[in-house]
Amino acid sequence: MDRQYYLDLAASGLKMPIGTHLVLHEHADHAIIPDDGRRLGGVIEEAARRFRCPMALPLMDLKLEKEALLLARGIAAAEIDSFHFSETPADDWEIPLTRKMNAVCGAIHYIANETDLLPVGMGIGPFSLMTKLISDPITPVYLAGDGATAGDEEEVALLERLLEVSSKTIRLYLNAQIQAGARAIILCEPAANKVYFSPNQLDGSYEVFDRYVMRLNHGIREQLAAADVDLIFHDCGELTDGMVRRFAGLDPAMISLGCSRQLWEDAALVSKSTVLFGNLPTKQFYSDELVSLAKVRELSSQLLERMRDAGHPFILGSECDVLSVPGYEQTIKAKVEEFLKA
């Protein structure tokens, strides 16, 4: 797509949440809608119309790829959330799409063919998926950063093998979404952060970060570019400037960052051909003590003013997806509407 599309949205003053989860949970049968492509597409469209956004943003469900990978491995559905590999799988295995994945593709097809909205897909990044597959990803990442290889340490071998499997699973799912009509993909790498990578090690070298995070994400970037599909890169973790620079090197149409970052400072690290998106603390919107309505107004005004001063294309929005929290739905929606009026 023409990159100007996103720059024009930023110039228009667009503000948007990633808010499909909020709208989904207004439906009494919200638990079964994600299994039905057409109904899910209808909810995605409903959210886009509600929040006056020309982009049809899907649910940020980052469990789908792990589910597909493990079901194909023969792991029982009830064990998937808690399952971790303890031995390095030596063989490859076919990974068919799950029912929920097919429903997402059906929703994208609906948006692409029956609405005037931009159909957007969603996926987890390879490093973040890998961290869901082993019980302790921090130790092998540190060992590798300290010079250990797969031949030296079984933990490093397991991590590297599961990165390969994760990348394969993700690329298969993204290709299915592209075939369904996605024109942009939100790729989420929240685990690529200072929790999993030692800042002290990174001060010496980013080699392990480049190898475990950036190499595979560049591969996905090439996959999308070959299909003329735009990348929207999301990472709401605690980041270093070096991480942000590397994410910017993916040349995404948009970068979505969490509220740990000062976007007006990050503007100096990111090309003006990439729109910065975020980064209101929407994870705390359920609580008036943590973030009051007045605080939402204050933060929104501050972000708009600072980003205007920075002269960087910007869309005010949520730091991550805005989740519906039982008992706090109206509080959260009121705060979303408040920043949409900013």
C-alpha cells in the first residue's frame, strides 16, 4: 500500500483505541463469536464504526499461534496454557490452522469484501511466541548473550529450535490472513524487552537481540513486503533506545509503543515515514485511582502537544489493546471516549 495512507490519517488528527475486545464483550454470546468468521468480522466492523476509525483492528489474541502449534503436536487442549517444552523437538510437524484462526481469516475476508474499512490482520512475534513455549526463557537468552552456543547448552539449543518452530507457525498464519485480504498486519513482540534481555549485556553488544528478535522479524517484514502488505509493529514492553531504533529499522508503517516510552523523545529515533501510535496507559483505565478521567484529558493533551512540537506523524491511541474488565466496562469506555475527544 501507499505509505501516504497512514501519514494522512495522522495528519487528519485521527485518534483510535485497539478496542475490539470492548465491543465484543457487549455481546451476550461473546465467548463463541471468535469461532465464527462472519460474526467476528461484524464485531470488528462495529468497533471501527464506534470509534470512528477507518482501520478494522482485530482482537489482539496472542494465544492462537501457541494453540495451533501444540494441538498439531498432539498436546491436549486443556494442557496448552501451562505446557512448556522440556526437550528440544528434533522433527518438523505440520501445523494446520485452528478453528479460531480460520475465523480470523473469515473476519478479514468479510472486512475486505463487504466494507470500506482497511482489513488488518494480527500476529505474535517469533520471540514472544518462543517465550510462551519454555518455562524459563530468560536464562538461555542470558547464556547466549554471554557467548554460549546451542552446542554448549541444551537450554540454548531448545530456545533456538523453538524460535524456528515459532517463526514457521507465525508465517503460515500470516500468509493465511494475507490470502484472506489483509492489507496490513499488526505484529506484536511484547516480550522483546528489558525483562528478557539484560540491559548490561546490551550495553556491550546487541548481537543476541539482533539474532533472536530482529533477524526473524526482518524475515516477516520481507514476507509482508512481497505481498504488498504493511507492517504495524507493536511492543508495549520496557525498551531501550537501541531496541526502538532496531524496530524502526523494520520500516513499519506504524510503531505502537507502551506508556513506558516518551513518544516525543522516540520521535528522534524513528523515521518520519513511520507513524508513532499510542501510548495512553489504557491497561489502567479500569481504575479511577490509577488513571482518572481528568488524568486521561491531561495525558492526551500532553501527548498531542509534545508530538506536535516534535513534528512527527502521530496517532493518539491505546498503549495496547483495551480489554473489557467485568464490572468496569463503563469506566473504561468513558475514558476511551474522553481521549477520542482530545
